[in-house]
Amino acid sequence: MKLKTALGIALFSAVLMGLAPAPTGVWGLAWVALAPLWVVTIKTRSSKPAIVWGIVYHGFALHWITGLHPLMWLGIPWIASVAIVAVAWAFITLWGVICVAAWAWGLRLVKSPIVRILIGVALWCGSEMVRQWSALDWTSLAYTQSPGNLVILHLSRISGALTVTAAIVLVNGLLAEAWLAKEKRFGAIALMSFVVLHLIGFGFYQSAITQNPEVKLTAGIVQGNVPTRIKLFAEGLKKALDGYSSGYRSLSDQNVDFVVMPEGALPFLWQAPNLTNSVNLAISEKKTLAFVGTFFPEGRRYTQSLIAISDGKTIARYNKIKLVPLGEYMPFEEVLGRLSPIQSSMTPGDFNQQFETALGRIAIGICFDSAFSEVFRRQVARGAQFLITASNLDPYSTVLMAQHEAHDVIRSIETDRWAVRVTNTGYSGIVNPHGQVKWRSTPNQYQIHADTIYRQQTETLYVKWGNWLTPVLLGTAILLLFISRNQG
């Protein structure tokens, strides 16, 4: 096969995969879209098609990043704003490209079709596992199924989202090897695998959701809709204080059990004299438990935090773990920090945080945290009974809103927990443990909403054991590769 033809096929393959995630949500394409790349990688013995695939898939899936421009409201010149956004887009896309290229390099070293299928699944899951350990991840193959294919997402209760990724790569690998070897049995096995995997997911999907009145809670959500471009100035601060205090009062009058405000709802450091603001005064008066997104001083830096306030006192605090590179902190700051017009000085929280309230223990995530399964798994394993995610998705479009919701849907399913999603501009919502979105806000509008959730204490296999499947796949792949090489 000519390389030019292979690159064209890889491009087509990536476009198909790029149509699978939300908001387009043609999730069925993911089950066939990787197979063409698999075929051309073996035919050409080259990683160049994988590089093209990675650029197109990851770049297309992440094109919402361009919504960050313009940044002139920060005093940044137009050309610098374009450059910052372009670098951020290229930076995270390149990380995805490196992972796909490494997968292709390992895949083409194997001659046996059966071993190659296992190697292909193991390497892809391994690369996604590494991305989960890193500071950057968003475009896992698993999220191509959310929220459209809730049945298959229930496989995540076995070993996290990478169980879904493994299923997708397995079916694609079988289809690719069927084409390469002209073996109909591989195609039949692919179809059978697709059906069996969905049947397993359907079995989990049929489990009952606890709706015991004793564990019932009424959640209040305030979607403030304060644009980031004005949030840090007097106009935005007044709008935030007025909107969140009035929303809190209204929800408190509806007898909700708690009220949640989004990431950075109050855009100042939570310290005197800021504690006399109208939001805190309303909380002191009404006494309904409030969760407020704000900032805390941390030495010379500060944290992006969600705090629980009861009777005017801060009783719990969660610090965002996964900060956004180039936005909330500067990688290699000693060098790059001098080159950047953006002053980024946040410090991340650690993985051992616990958020304890009178309602019980809660698993918290702030914005980018939603893309990282382990952030929530650890908290649920320590007894968290439901999830809260607080985010600020402005100035991005509904593309990001839909993709962010897709991640939280997976987090709910894999931990078997209700989730309360509150964002500044949308989509805020309520998600049940089967990933069904019970309510979704209208984007770019001020909204308040009260809804019912339930505390749960179940433990999925993933919550108990974490991502055990990927190490097993990698170990088995290495063993089979060693045996096949010795036999050859």
C-alpha cells in the first residue's frame, strides 16, 4: 500500500472517530473507526498514518479550546491571544498524537494476528492509563460512548472507563485482522464480542437504583452565568454576589438540603474582609448548607476550591487536583513562566482529600477533575455517598459543555453514584447512577433548580480494585509476545 493512500485512509478513520463523541454523538462509529488505522499501520509498517490520525482525532475533538480567544480583556494583545490559544490546542493534541504513534510502533512489531490483537488492546489501554497519570487527558475512546451508549458504559463498573476503551479496541482489532488475513472467523468473533459486551453492560444496567426515603436529599443548583471576561471586575463581582445570594435564598426557602455554586463563583480569596460578602451573610441567615466555589490562599499561591459552609463557618474544603496547564499553572514555570503574559500561580490539591459534612461524605471534583476517574474513585472508596462537580466552562461553547457532561456521566456509572453538576454557564444537571441525565440546564442563562438525589453506599468492582484490567492486559501481552518470539 502506498503511503499517500494510507495517510488518506488514516485521515478518514480519524474523522469517523471524531464524530463519535458528544455533541455529535454518533457513538456507533467508534466500533469501526479504528480498524482502518490498524490495517494501514500493518500494511505500511509506518507510524506516519497514526500521527495523522492522532492530529485529526484529538485536534478535532478538542477544537472547543479555540473558544478561549479573545483574551484582550486581560490586557493581552490580539496576536498574543491567538498564540496562547494555538499553543494550548497544539500542546494537548500533541500528547494524544504521541500516545497513538507509540501504539502504532508497538503494533507493527508483532506478526501473529491473535497476539497482535491482544497487544493492540493492551498498548492502547496502557497509553490511556499513562495519560490518566499525567496532567493532560480528555479524549479517551470511552468518552465516545457517552452519553449515547449507556449500556456499554456500564462495563466501567468492572475496571473503570478503560474497560470500555478495551472493548472498543478489541472489536476494531478483530475487524482489522479479519480484513488483513481475509479470515471470516475474526469478523464473526468481532460481531459476537460486540453483542456479548453489550449484554454484560445491559446486565449491570438493569440493577436497581436505591430510592429509599431515608437517604433522599434535595439538591439546589445555582447557575450564575457570570462571563469570565467580567467576573474579575466590579461589574462581574456585583453580578456574582447578587445572583448567588438571591439564588441561595430562593432555594433555601424551598427547603433544599444543600445549595451548590460553581467553580470560582466568588472570584476572590476566601479571607477577611471578603467574609462579609452578601453570599456569606445569606448563608449565615438561612443556615442551609452551601457549597461555594472560591479561592484559598496557599502560601504565595492559591487553590481553586469548593468549600462547605454551615452556620457561617467553613466545615469542609476540597482543592482542585487536576489544574489546567497553561491556564491555572505553568509547566516548567521557572523557564516558561517568564515567557507567558498570563500569571498562573495555583497549587493543586492532593488525592487524599475527604469532604465530610453533616450529610455524610461527598466526592468532589472541580472542572478538569471530571476527566480523571481516579479523582472520584478514591473518594468513593473512602465512603463518599454521592458526587458533586463544580465547573466554570465559560467562555467555551456547548461542545465543551456536552463533552464535560459526558465525562461526568461516566463518573456516575463507574462509581454507582448520583451526581450533581453545577457550572457557571451550562450544562448544569442531575445524573443518576445509570448515567441518565434527569435534568439539564439551558446554557448561557441564569438558572436555579432543586432536584432529588439519593445517597448510596454500594461498591463497584472498579471502586474496590481500581483499574486492574490494564495491568493484567499488559502483563498477558508481554508474556504472549515473549512466547511467540521464542517459538519463532
